[in-house]
Amino acid sequence: THLNSGRNHKDISSKLILVPILAVLFVTIGYQYICPAGSNSCHFKTEDKLNLEDDSPPKLPSKFNFTERDLDRHVEFNMKGDDVIVFLHIQKTGGTTFGRHLVRNIRLEQPCECKPGQKKCTCHRPGKEESWLFSRFSTGWSCGLHADWTELTNCVPVIMDKKEAQRNKRNFYYITMLRDPVSRYLSEWKHVQRGATWKTALHMCDGRSPTQDELPTCYSGDDWSGVTLTEFMNCPSNLANNRQVRMLADLSLVGCYNLSSMNESQRNHILLSSAMSNLKNMAFYGLTEFQRKTQYLFERTFSLRFISAFTQINSTRAANVDLSEPVRRRIEELNFLDVQLYEYAKDLFLQRFQFTRQREHQEVRLKRKHFPFERCSYRGTNGCMSHFYIILTIGYINFQRIL
């Protein structure tokens, strides 16, 4: 009897020890099920949450009719293969910040190597000595300072072939950033006022740079530092005027910088149409005013993820300029092509965002419907968690039977 009671006591003790061990095991398995390693399912820090509604404008009816092909910009970007992202950096559009995100903030198998004190980073494909990124902070100004669409499309393939001997044809994915024209213009004025010139820019088109007659300078001396806004606006050859349209259009269609090749109205129409077409056909573009949405769309377009969230900074030098209404209207008139381009770009950008989010939500709903027991890798996983608790309950009942 004493022997049997001793055995029973040992069995009970073993089971009591086993209960908390198995309970911990259940919780651990459950956590791994709901929040698998490397997933974005569980976020405990509110500051890490990508709030896509912070920069949302009031919803207005669209002025443009875009096809599904225009809205669906997902590309099968093969970093290990022959694909290259080319960043067209337009002055004062937030391109420096975005360019740094590209080399320092993307989660990569082989991160870009950025050494302290050096402006350029080495962004190589995994296991290869080949660049997957053509930008200011990776390859430098290889096609000239702030090279535009006309320059890049003619120069990038040649430069890449010189740097890296390659048999296979590369796929180039062009990207850029745009900004509200008035804010961008004011920001450029403040930058020039502080001494910036960009006078080393080549402005290559049809194999040559513009002559002094084709592109007169707005100032005498080394720079235009101290220029007033009125002086800045009064220079007819100021490259700040409609800069975004000019840098996105195919300038060879209008005789480059030779203004006598056609009348002004025809030239403007061709430039705007070309800029709109090139922008629409780019793999991706972002808007300075919508940082979180820019991050979201880039990530979905290229299937790449940023390490930390983009931040929206509205306290810029341009925002601090106190403008009268007549001056604002004058700036809009000087940049009337950019105003039209930005309206088009903003409409397309927001439609792409809505399209991508709706498709993502539909995919999640289908996944929940057809694979209710599959791991969730989507924020707001209440449905999947409840299914998991059913599994836990069944397991617990069977466990009790064992005991």
C-alpha cells in the first residue's frame, strides 16, 4: 500500500510539474503562430505603426481616367539578376531625404555599405560586384549634376556598361519624387539665395549642352546669393520655372533648349504631355507631401521593406515664407506647367494608393476565407487568432485527458 501511494504521489508530482511546462510551451507556440519571426503581424510600439491616414487629403472626385494598368505598378524587381533602380532627383523635392532612405533604410540581404565621411555608399547585389541602384548616394552624379529624364535615359545604360561588363540586358526601373510647385519654387529660391547654383549641370540633349544664347544665366558673378524673390521671378531663363516638367519630359521632342524651333504654345503642350507620359510609365514616384503613402507604395511596388517609417516634416523654409496672394498667383503663373503636372501626379498617386490598399485588403479577406488556420502576417489578426484559440482549446482538452 505504501508502495502504491508513493507511486501515485510521484505521478501527481510529475503531472503538476508537467502542467506549467506544457502551458508555457502552448503560449510560445501560440505566439509564434500569431507573430511569426520576421513578420509585421505584431507591433507593440505605437511609434512603429505606419499611419497612412495622417497625410490624407479630403477625397475629391478624380479629373483623370486611369486604367487598371496605370494603377497597378507592382514590378518583379530582381535584385540578384539584372534589374536596376534609377533615381531621377529633381531639386528641392525631398530627393536627398528619399535618396538616403534608399541606401540606408531598406531591409536587404546585403545592405548598402556606407562608410563614415563618404557621401557615396556601395550598393551591390548579393554575392556580386554589381550595383542594383543608380543614384546620387550610390553611383554619384555619373550622368551629370541632377541629370534629367533626357540625360538619364541616354546616359545610364552607357555608364553601367562601362562600370560593369555584362552580357545580359539590364532592366531599368526609373523612380522620382515630386513636390507642390509653389513650395518647391520657394525652396529653390531660398537655396539659391544661400549661394547654390548647380552651374556644373550639363543639360545634355541630342549630344550637346545648350549654348549661352539658348540658356542665358540669370546673374553675373559666381552665384546669385542674396537674390530677392522678385528678382528671382523676373529672370525669364530661370530654370526654376516649370523645373519638374522640363526634367521629366523628353526635351529632344522640342528641339532641346532651342526655343526658336517651334512656337511657345506648341512647345508647352508637347513638354507637358511628354512629362505626364514619362511620369505615368515610371515604375514609381512619390510625393513630398505624402511621406507615409510614398513609403507604402514604394514597398508594394518593389516588394522591399524600409527599416524605419518615413516622417512628414512640414516646417520647411518654404512653409515659413509669408506670401501675399498676388505673389502666390505670380509663382503659379510662372510654373503653370508644373501646376498641371502636379495635379495629374497627385490624382494618379492617390488612385494608385487606394487601388493598392483595396487589393491588399481583398487578398487578406480571401486568405482568411480559404486558409483560416494559416499564419497571419497582416495587422489586425482577430479572425486568425480566434481560430488559433480553438486549436488551443482542443489541445488543452486532450492534454487533460492525458493527465
